[in-house]
Amino acid sequence: MKLFSSAPSPAPDRSIRRYPRSIFTAPLTLRHLGAGGVHKLRGITLDVSEGGMGALVQGNLQMGEAVEVDMHLDGQVLNAVAIVRHTSNVRCGFEFLGMTSEERAQITEIISRKPDPSRSARWAD
């Protein structure tokens, strides 16, 4: 009787997120260590979840680079550490690191109060 298979296990599906993202626009400030010291970049979020965000960022970031993020959410500033998971000339994707359950709950509560733009009112007849 064979208990173990020698076939390789399938790669994990990276398209499935741990936390669903919501369209959410908020200003942000990023700090990262680069040549010559700490650099400060400005940007705007495109989508946010408990586990990360997509954003438009002024400046160049590298995949795998760690950044400190200040997101200006509903009159509050949420400070987080994130890693750059993908980057292009259009947008960057970030995964939050070391978030507490309270910080995750704060993000969820704030983004749940924002109206969903996909359900915006249609033009009146």
C-alpha cells in the first residue's frame, strides 16, 4: 500500500486573496530606505484590504522592498509596514506586515463606511 505520492503538489493559486479588497481612495505617504537615506514618496490608494493595498505612487519602488506607510483614512492616520509585492509604471501592490487584529478591524470598519462606486446612482431620466 502506497501512502505518499511522488508527484509534486500544485502551486498555490496566487489570484485568491486572504482578504477581499475594496475600491478605496485615500492619500498616503511612503518612506523607504534608498541610496542617500530615507526617501519620502506620496501616493493615493486604489484599493485596500486588511492584508494590503494597491496604490499609485510617485517615484520608483522595487519588488521586495520594505516601506513604511501612512494612510490618511477618514480623518485618521494609519501607520503600517508593508512589502512591495508588485510594481509597474502604473501602480504598486503592497502586503501589510505585522498588523494587529485591532489595526485590521480599523481598516475593515473604515472601508465598510465608504459608498461602493459600482453601486453609484444612475443618471436621472
